[in-house]
Amino acid sequence: MKKADINKPAATMYPKARRSLADYKTGVLKFSKNNKIADKRGLPIIRKGIFKGYVILTLTLEERATCPRYCYHWDTCYGNNMAFAHRIEHGPELEKRIRAELAEHTRLYKGVIVRLHILGDFYSPAYVQLWDDMLAKYDNLAVWGFTGHAPASMLGQLVGIVREKYGQRFSVRFSDALDHNFAALSEERAAPVPGKSFACPEQTGQVANCASCAACWQAQDRQVIFATH
């Protein structure tokens, strides 16, 4: 794994983009407004696959502050180019807010799929357990995303346990895990290999967005290769 720059602080480059929960009056789970994830017209909804009809919510935490230092993109995180994204304060209060918001969203909609994390990562065992609890409680909830934690690390193992329990409903890929089938790799680390991996269809223009693709959770035995942001 690439060695992180020990001189770079474990924090965002944009401290003014941090949002304290005490002062944050809107939901921490946001309806996606990113056209790479879903169509901006109306509610962002999955268009194909087993989660067709599920609304897409996103969660953005603080990059580096919640990430392992050995993350391959520690220095080159795409959060470096996202000056205006709200970095939500992490910790027990966030977990309380997520529980309350999911109770409401899963009641209102056919299904909810949460994209973890636009920025940031799993930061504690209690936070991983939160998602285990929520998936157990709501059968119309799913999660997809990526983690920089290595599969053999403490948090990586916990993420793996949740994935084993819920399968496609918890499709969190391990970033830069070259030897792991359910991984997400940067193009400078690996090239697509037929039957083993594929280039992200959204980035190659094969689909309009994530909502019209579904490969990240449906290709359970293949790695996905991304162009570096």
C-alpha cells in the first residue's frame, strides 16, 4: 500500500466546510443531487436491478478525519476538489440522527439505498454496528459504497461481517484490495480483466449514472476499476 504523507493532517483541506450537528438543522442523509449518481429530475431513484424504485440518499463525512492513513488516495482524495461539500460531524450524535432519519425514510418510500460515503469512511465499531442494526430492522434498506479499510483490519473485518450477513443489501467494496473479489481499484493499480473485473460503466459512458447501472452491487464476484478522480 502507498505510504501516506505523515505531514498531512488527518483532516479536510476545507475546515469551513465542517458542519456541527448542534447547528445542523437539515437531514444528514441527503437526496442525491449528483448527476453521476442519478438523474437530477425528481427524486433520485434506482432504475434497474433488485433495488429498482429505491430512492438514493447520500452521506458525506470528513475525509481523512474518518479514514485510515494507509488509504491509497490519502493525499489525492477527490475531496480535495470539493470545497463546498458539507462534512457532517461524526460520532454518537450522528448515529442517533441516522437512526431517526432512516425510520422516517423507510416508512415513506418503497425502499431506500444509501451511498456511503461521498467523503469519509467507517470510523468506529459502533458506527459499523449502526448499519448492521438498520439493515436488520428495515428490510427495504440497502447500502452501497466503498471503504479504505483493509479487509484484514479491525474495521475491515467488521465491515466484512455485515457484508456476509446482508449480501447485496450491504455492497461496500474494499478500495485498493488487489486480491479481493469485491474490490474497487484505481486504473493505475489494475486494468480490467474479462471475468475478473470491469471498468466503471458510468465513467466509460456506457450508462448515464449509477442509478441506471447497478453493477457495483450486482457484480458480486468482480472488481470494479475506476479512473482516478
